[in-house]
Amino acid sequence: MKMEDMSLSGLDNTKLEALAQDIYSDLVEDACLGLCFEVHRAVKQGYFFLDDTDQESMKDFEIVDQPGVDIFGQVYNQWKNKECVCPNCNRSIAASRFAPHLEKCLGMGRNSSRIANRRIASSNNMNNKSESDQEDNDDVNDNDWSYGSEKKAKKRKSDKNPNSPRRSKSVKHKNVLLGPKPCCRSGSSVRAVER
Amino acid sequence: MSKDSKMRATINQKLTEMGERERLKELLRSKLTECGWRDQLKAHCKDVIKEKGLEHVTVEDLVVEITPKGRVLVPDSVKKELLQRIRAFLAQHAT
């Protein structure tokens, strides 16, 4: 931008520069005045010195920089070495492993294969019962047992579906080529289908 | 001279009307805050207030103490940038 080439009516470069300086000066003064008014109001309204704390309080809340302690001065791995007793199996478990252990132990978490455990437990019961009842009707009882457990298994499976996200997995495997999936995990697969 | 002052008046008017003055003000404020100018001056204000007394300090006191220091404390980069923008505006609209 060469100002020498431009023809300006009345004003030459020095005057323009002077004008620019004046405008700049005005702007700076404006900023200063703004600050003064702000500060003055803060003083008169009493909130100017609010963010200054006295030395004592500053010392109380100083950032702590010691090993083994967080910046507030609290010990943060205090509970790492504590042990809890599981109410289910009465074992002593480390605190940080307690929640996952409970999940598996009570059979209530996502990966706790509760059905399998229950099936094993119930099949053991039924096995014992049928054997004790009649040994002649072994076949009959066997059929009953296997059918019963299958029925139970199927029931359990359909039971499981509405609650867990695995429902979408089984749908996925069946209908790979159909349109967009109802589940929300299918970021990449939706794109693949749309192509 | 009056032609000059007329010219100046016209340009100032244009500056305000086109919103450029406001934009420049905002730009200056944000740049000054970023570079710590405000905090510096505020600290200086504290000294002035402690000197004059919290109850008795007036706007005039502050203005007289703060403005000259404020002008000086503006960093060169900020000054350059603003002057550049002003010159650009003048080059566009001063004909």
C-alpha cells in the first residue's frame, strides 16, 4: 500500500499520519479513561480490594508440593491398601478391586456371565434331584433335564436381550446388508452401508 | 487550515458511522488485556488509592495518575497494529 501514489484532496502524507496518530491517541485515552471509571466505581462500591486476601489465609491455602500428597495436602492413595470383606463370598478384597469383584461375585455386572453360573448351579441341583428320584427313568429324566435347561437357556437369552446392548450385536450379524442400524454404535458400518 | 479540519471531521465521522471506531476500540481493549497492560495499571491504581485514601479518591485523581502511565505502557506491537489499521482505513476513505 503506497500512499505516495494516491492523490488526496487537501491532505498529504504527513497530515494523514498526524491524523492517524491522533486517532490512535484518542483510542488509547479512551481505554485509559474506561479503566479509571471502572476502578473508581469499584472503589466507591467497595469491591475493588475484594480479591486481595490477607497473608494468613494465603498461607493456609497455598499449593502443597510434597511427595505422596496432592496439591491440597490430602493423601490420595490412602484407600489403596485397605481391604474390604465381600458380603457374598466373605473374602477379603483390596479396595480398588472391590467393585469389579462384587460385579462378578453377585452376578450383576455386564460381563459376569450370570446365566452360565445359574445354569450350572441349577443343572447341578436338577441332576442331583433326578438321580435321587428314579434311576429307571434316566432317559426320561435326561430328556426332561436337557430340554428344560435348553428352554431355560433360550428363555434367559431372550430375557437378556432387551436389557443389554448385545441385542444389537445379534441383529447386526443377521442383517448385515440391510439399511442403517437402530443402535448408535454403528458409526463406521452406517457409512459403509450408505456407500 | 479549515479545509484540513473539515477533512478531519469528515473522516472522524466516517470512522464512527461505519463502526470502525468501535471495532478499533474493542481490538485495543482486548489486546491490552491480553498483554497485561490492564493488570499493570490496576496495580498502579491500587498504589494511588492507598496514597490518597479509599474514601477520598476521585476520578480526577485516577485519571491524572493513570492516563500518562497508560499511554507509555502500551506495547509497541499493539501500537503498530492499531496504527496500521487506522492508516488502512484512512487510505480507503480519505479521498
